[in-house]
Amino acid sequence: MISRLLLDWYDANARRLPWRAAPGSNAADPYRVWLSEIMLQQTQVATVIPYFEKFTTRWPTFEAFAAAADADVMTAWAGLGYYARARNLLACAREVTRLGRMPDTEEGLRALPGVGAYTAAAIAAIAFGRRAVVVDANVERVVSRLFAIETPLPASRPQIRAHTDAITPDTRAGDFAQAMMDLGSGICTARAPRCLLCPLRDQCDGFRTGTPELFPYKAKKAPKPQRYGTMFWAERDGHVLLVRRPAKGLLGGMRALPTGPWEAVAPGLEGAPVAADWRLHDHTVAHGFTHFDLQVALAAATIGPHEVLEGEWWPVADLASAGLPTVFAKAANRFGSMRCAS
């Protein structure tokens, strides 16, 4: 009953997305499904769409993507965050190209770089029509309300998966998964569910409680640790020094402003790229990562013409094209506003 009601609603109301085939179609492109699912991890649809279109225009197939230079991909990814995804995309495309095709089972997909249980299930269902149980944050919310699950997240996840499995149909599993995502995104929203428009309202235990917005219950999160650092603006003749971060680790392989260590206490000028007359500014930049919050001080200096430094001297006027990760782009914008004010 639930799957039939939901699929009927999806047939009439499915979102049009650049990676999505029409409801009832078996024409989904595995490359486009895979790329979109990786991009959509921890990222909103509206943010992903322009990146997806840029990537598929530049690299329209697994083979084209596999041949891309690592630095080009990392630069194109800048601003999407969670940069390990970009490195895994390259590794995965190269492995699929080596295999000759993308595996079409959850087991085979999970063996690919960067493809976890959720992503494997989504690709198997949406790209290959396999019956798979697909549970993302939207599905967690919809199922928690449908069955009025009172166990808080994350402990409720086994229950949510079991209920999702019970309502997933044997056919059109990919459409069903996307319908659940659309329902959670547009109707069964986190703060103000639009229950009067929901095709599953009469089946929903959460609606019957009168307070569906309380589901899913969530355990209180521990506060994230606070770290501090310093970013360095080394300028010479209208150019600023950019460096490549180490290939492994946070923001690996990305262009960035030089930075000292990120620690529990402010490191001052530790980690400066060169001895110079560094000026620490009063302004700071704040940024939140998944596991910690960061506050960085900003230090600037003019570097003489004979000082040899590792990195690239990038035109300040063209800094937007450098593909800086968000935290470094924030700092660069702040430096830029301070330069204009001085």
C-alpha cells in the first residue's frame, strides 16, 4: 500500500534533476547516478546542480574522468567541501575504467573506492534496477514518522532500515528510493512537515500523534572541539603565495594559503612560510568542519623579489579561479577587503 501510494505520487510529482531519468524509465546512466550520489553526500541539491553540470560537461564518462589530472579535479571540486570525496571519485573512475564497466550489485559496488553501503544501495537501485534498501537522511525522517519510532537517532537506525526494507517494493526500487527522497525534501520536511499534501498521511503513525515534527528523536550531540590557527597572506607585486596541501589528510591536494598548525590554542606566527615582517590583523575567520570548529587569525607581509618560496604566485585579481577550499576562500576575501580598506 505505502509503495503504491508513493510511486503514484512520484509519477506525478518527481523533481526534474539533471542526473535523474523519468519515472518508470530504465534509462538512468550509471556514471551520472554515481557522480550525483557522491556529490550529494552531506550537500544540498541546489548546491550540487551547477557542480554536476560543470563536471559532466568537462568529463562526460568514466573514461574521461579517469584521465583527468588530479589537480584539475580538486580545483573543479573547490567549494563543495568534504574533499576526500573528490580524491575517491578519481580513484573510483579509474577502477571502473580498469574493470571495463561499473559493477551492478551492492557487493560489487561496495568494493569501489569511496562507495559505502548507502551509495552502493542507491546506485544499485537507481542505475541498475536492483531491489536495494536505500536510507539517507530524508528517508530516516520519513520512516521515523511513518512508524512513530521513539528510539533516538543514531540508535534507531536498525529499526529504520528494517521498516524501510519492509516497504521497499520488488520492482521500481530506484523510483521508490527517489520518491522517498523527494517526499522528505519537499513534503516531510524537518521543521514544518506539510502533512496535508502528503500521499502517505493516512498511513502515518507520526501524523496520528499530532506532533510529527518531533520525529525522528535525536540524541544530544557532544559539542565540537575548538581549534585555532593562522593563515598567511604573502604578497609580491600583486600576487599572493598559494601552496598545495599534503595529498593525504584534511583538504588534501588543494591549493591553499600557507597556514600554521590548527591546535587547541592560538599558534601565533608558527608555521609562517618565510621569515618576514608579519602583521597579525585584528580580524579572524571562523569555519566549521565535521569534527571541529576552526578560528583562524590572519597575518600579512610583503615578500621581497629575491625570496625563493615553494608554491605558486597567484594574481590577486584572479584569485577566484584558484579553486580554494571554502575556509581559505573566506580568509582570502577577508584579506582582500582589508587591502581595499588600507
